Amino acid sequence: LQLNTFIEMVQDGKPKTELQMAREQKRIEKEKEKAAKQAKAAVAKGMKRENWMDYMQVLIDSKIAEDKGGTEMLTTLELEGMKCDVISQPLPNTISFIRFELSADDGIVSKTKIFEDTVLLVEQAETVAAHVQSDNLVTHVRQCISILSEHVTCTVTLLVLGFDKLMKSKRKGTINRLDWEQGVVALQMELNVSTYIIKDTAQLVDNVRMYCKALGERTHKLKHHKDLFIGTSKTPLFVDREGGGYLQVFIAQLQDIRSVNEAVATAVAQQYPSPVILSNYIEYTDKDTVISTLADIPVRRGVGTLANVRRVGPEAAKRIVLFYSSSDPLQEIV
């Protein structure tokens, strides 16, 4: 027998019986199961959606922290209970986020550090305005994204400080609002970078907190909201992964057309069970034939002795055809 086995079989100098060994093994297994349950419970408790502050950390660039507003922001966030760390970021004047993910394995709780894909770039309005006037704001932000991409793939959001003060300034060469808006719109269109005007430190804190909370809750939302949710003016609609519920969404879409009620929409959807099928029929069939065919679709209303049947009608049919065939985004359907 090996030494460990021999030691396990001896207790107080007397060999253990097979029954004692079985009981000992059962006790060890129960302890392992208990430890696994406790670890799993600790992970579940630590990763609750409402406890997002416990597993999120804000990384603030040292240049931001050195400013007066940055110091106030750091103090406020820490007083609120958020974990913050001042570091030298790969790109100056940025704020990034870390999420700690807990997991349980063999009764042991481990923590994994995950760098989130969202970065806040904080810049003064005068700096941004100078780039706008030089017509190189997009180039500047693209270079910033390039520097960040060497470390992590991320989405950048631009937070601008001191905009109101800049707009009120009467100094020669101050940027006008139209040029500013054209610059930030180009940023959004070309690089998908959103720009937010930050009035004061309190608003900067609110934005950092908002992003941190959204990132902390994102995992829970993705896990618990697997179905596609579509809201209407009447009732919410759900579409599952297997496609169940798409017909109801199509019926709801048809009701957006004037004079198309639920009964008419249901009758059309029964004949053409998806927008693609209906659009293809309209596209590859003579227009007058399509209108005539749609107009003659029977619409059943009521049940029993109150039941009656009528048609979709030419007016509703024309609107449906126009809705699914027009290529003009400004087309009015009257």
C-alpha cells in the first residue's frame, strides 16, 4: 500500500474497517459538494446585476486626474463606492473600464479581469474646435483610435469640456456652431464616434457612472433578454430564436398603414406571411394586378351569427402596395 493510503486506513493506531473508509469517503464527497455550492452561491451573489459596482473598475488617465475637474470626479466616484484607479493610459486623456468576472471551479472562486470595449476620450472644447477649424477632427480621432487598437479593440466616445464657455467667448476666430456641428456629424458618420457636451464636473461624473453601470449590466441583459423585443403602441411583441412571433410583428407593421386595422392586416398576412414575400410579389407583378388581388382578399370579422366577410378594398390595397414598393424615403402615404 502507498503511504497516503496506509495513513488513511489507520486511526489511533488501529486499522480502519472498509465501512469506516466508505463513511470517510462519503464525508469528503459531501464536503466537496458543500464547498462547490458555497462557491457557486458566492459567484451568484457577487455577480448580481444590482451589485455592478462590486465588479467594475474605472481606469482614469493620470492627465485627467491631475486637472481640478478630474480630481473632483475621482473623489466623487470613490465616495459613491466605485472602484477607481489612476494610471498612465496608452492614449492620454482617456477613461476605460474593467469588469471582474467571478467563476467557481472545484469549490474555488476565481476572478478574471476583462477590459471592456468602451473608451471615453475627454478633451477641451478649444482643442476640438481647433481640429474642426483645421478640418482634421476626423483624422485626429482616427489616430487616437489607431493608438488604442494596438492594445484593445474598442468603441470611442468623445466627451467635450468647456463648450458653453467657448461659444460665449468673443475672441477673434472663435468657431461658430454650424462648423462645430458639421465636424461632430462627420465624426459620427465616418468613425461612428458619438460626441457629448459636458457642462461641468457633475455631468462628467454622471457620464462615467452611466457608462460604468451600462457595461456592468450588459452581461445580465444579454443573458436574460435573449429574445428580440419589439414594442408597439398596443402590446410588446417577442420574437424567439426559432422565429416564433415574426408573423405578429408583420401584422403589427401592416397596421402602421392608414385604414389597415388588425383584421385587414391578419387577412393579408395569411396570404403573404412575411414582408419579403409580399414585397417580392409586388415587385415582380403588374401593379394593377397586385392592387386587384390584394383588394379582393376576404376579411373575416366576428364569430357566430355576428360573423361577416368583407374585402380589403382598393384604397387599403393601394396604400399597402405604395408602402412596400416606394423607394422615396419622403413618400407620403395618404
